[in-house]
Amino acid sequence: MSPEEVVDGVINLVSLPEVCIKVNEMVDDPVTSANDIGNVIMGDPSLSARLLRIVNSSYYGFASKITTITRAVSVIGTQDLRNLILATSAVNAFSSIPNELVNMETHWRHSVYTGVLAKIIAKKCHVLHSERLFIGGLLHDIGKLVLYHRLAKEARDILLIADGHPEAVHDIEQDVLGFTHADVGFELSKCWNLPESLQEVIKYHHNPNPSSEYFMDESIVHIANVYSLKLDQDIALDECAALVDPAAWKNIAVSMDDMEDVVLLAEPEFDNALKMILQDSL
């Protein structure tokens, strides 16, 4: 079975809502206004209510309550709003799929933490629209959820071979399946019509591709994913640093020494982001 076939067998179960796809397209259209986007979002009452709860949460900390979607679009911006819609829609897409092999809260904790680390690293590197790296981190492992559902036996064997070492799973998948969760996530991201930069981040989050146009994004999420082992396994920071692809360090303006500050900055933001993203899903 190929990554494409794996995704074909599950795409109807994990499709994004039409409004998410529409907003994704509209944000990149220069003639689209905040009102246009707000009107599309208001066509989905459940999504509208979820977004209003998020923008009024402690994560944003606005002084006055935001009561309309149009106001939310104006205050947080179309790029950030697209990211929120994508994030919550992706989490919800997998909420109804039974997965005996994974604790969904643990999975999303890892993903949110990776996203927060990626966003902070991106800010330190002065990356434009650093919030998009949060989404890259949040979605980097979506291929695992597809594999756990579609190839449960094989996935279980892989986890047994890894024996509690998540950093080894990617290589074991390649040996056992001939492809990895990153390949599956890449195929799903194409079906979801995500921005090309996100597709590439998902595909190369274990091995950033120096020839890619999005090598910096890939490097940032790769480093964030490795350092998320600090949360997952309580691994020391110097051990995390040793697991990072050396090419990734050379590609960004953050050093191993800087990562201690990054991790400290991530702690309070992680708690808020986790509540924001998962409040309706777990």
C-alpha cells in the first residue's frame, strides 16, 4: 500500500469542512475583504461559536469582549484567523476516528507544544507571519493518526519495535512500510489543499530538505519537534540538541544555547494554546 492509497481510504472520514477550504482560498485573494470572510464563516454556526470562544480566551487577552466574527477578523487578522480555523478543524476532523494505539490528548499535547516551540523559534529568527509555524508544528504528525487507523496492525508492530523511543518511529516506519507518517501526512495535506509551505513542512519535519524553497520552515519545525521530547520524555536539552539534523542549525538564527530560553518562553504559552485548540475536542 502506498501513502496515496492509505489516505484514499480515510479521506471521507477526515475531510475539512467546506468553510475551512473556502476561507483558505479567500485569504490569498487580494480582493477579498474581512466582511467577505466573516460572511462565509457565519454560514457555519458551530465554527463561528468556536472561533468567538477562542478570540475571547486568555490566549489573546483582549480588553473588551469580541461579539461578532467580522470584528474577530479585523482584530486578529485574516492570516491568524485562517490558522485558527485550520487548527481547530484539523483537530475536530480526527475526533470521531477510533484509535486504540494512541491517546489523542497525548498526541495533541505533543503537537501543540511543537507548534508553540516552532512559533517562538520563528519569531526569534524574524520569520514573516511566524504564527504559520505554529500550524506547521500542530499538524506535523497528522500522518500518524491516519496510519494508526488504516494500518493498525503494522503501526502497532512499529510502536513495539520502537519500545518507547518516539524519535525512532520514523526510521522504523520506513523499514517496515517503505514510507513514513510524514509521507502520509503530506498526501493528506495535499487532499486538504493546504498551502504548499505547510505540505512541505509536514513531509520534511524529520529530515529538512536543503533544496526545498521552504527549508527554513522545515528546519524550524524539525527542531521544535525534536525539542518536544523535553515534554514527552523529559529528555535533557543537550540530548535533544544532539538529535537535531546539523543542517537545520546552520539554516536558522537560533543556536543550541538559545533553546533554553525558547523552552522557558514556551511553558505559559503552551498551556493557553492547548486550552484554546482542544477545548471543544477532548
